[in-house]
Amino acid sequence: DTAVSQTPKYLVTQMGNDKSIKCEQNLGHDTMYWYKQDSKKFLKIMFSYNNKELIINETVPNRFSPKSPDKAHLNLHINSLELGDSAVYFCASSLGSGSSGNTIYFGEGSWLTVV
Amino acid sequence: GEDVEQSLFLSVREGDSSVINCTYTDSSSTYLYWYKQEPGAGLQLLTYIFSNMDMKQDQRLTVLLNKKDKHLSLRIADTQTGDSAIYFCAVFGGSQGNLIFGKGTKLSVKP
């Protein structure tokens, strides 16, 4: 069984479109994250939610809006897509928030290409 | 803020040992992690070490931690072509305690 699952795995879309990436975890974790990996493979956190509450919001454009309907789901909606949004987006989860003792488990990633 | 540094490339021959190094600035992370990313795949937790340990061994993997120098290394014994991947060092840091990654070391294993 997949612990952290994201859909879609691949997404190709045109500039200006709005798209969503969904994430679900079945690990019973209470904290979920979105990370972005750019074309140079650099990984950086975008958002973190703990029990449906926003904990971390890095300097991400307002076009990115995370939504957590419950602690097992964290979706990422992106408005007015730009070429620079092309990246791999990783969902992740952990037990506990911001504690260095809690291992973070990652999903398989969603490859977004904006054309 | 927290900074995690790794060399970007490492090339070894099959059967040799690989050593991937990482340095970090914030020493408050209780655990320090190594993640592996194979081509076109997601991030896989490879191993981690508790900050009170100097060394952890797990089959072909050996993690060494030098807290004084803030240096973490991952040694892969008898490196195989299947070990070819990008290896990320990661520690917790920053004001909000998020996981911060190094830029990744791309390991190429030549037959």
C-alpha cells in the first residue's frame, strides 16, 4: 500500500491554466508538506500543515493555494500557471510538526510541465 | 538560516566504495537524514542518524557524523550500478523547523 500518494504523476498544461495536485497519506500522520524540486533538482519547502492548520508558508506566490480538508489530505491548487512553475512537486507527511525527531515520508512526486 | 552543502557529482567504478559528504550550519537537528532519488522517481528515505551517535551502519551503508565539524557522510560499500542516483542530505532547521535539503550529489557508477 502506498503511504503517501499523489495524483496526477504527470501533468502537462498551458500557461494561464489552473490546475490541482492531490495528496493523501494513510500513515496516520498529522503533518503534511508540499516541496518543490526545480530543474536543477533543488528541493525547497513550500507549505506545511499540521492538523489542517497552516504552519509553514515560504515565499510562494499567491497563485499557489494549499487546501487541507482533513489531516490525511493536502491538495495544491495553482492558478494562472506560468512557465517557471514547471517542476516536480512532492507531497510529504510526518508525525508531529517541526520536530527534528519525526521522519518525513515523501510521495512519488508530480511532474508538472507548463507549455 | 540553515545551510546544507554537498558536492554535486561523484563518479566511482562498480565495486568501489562511494563516500558522499555533507556539511550543515545548524546543529539543533536531532536526526540527520539521507534521501535517495533514482532517475525519474520520488524521494526515498535511505537512512538517518541520531545526533548523539557518531556512526550508524546498515548493511552496505555507513553514516558518519562529526558534530564538532558539522559534517555528515554516507559511505556505500561495494557500489553497484543500481546505486546510481542523486543522494540528498537533509537536516531540520530554520525558525519553523522544516526539513532543509542539500542540493544533492549525483552518484554515477561505471561498470
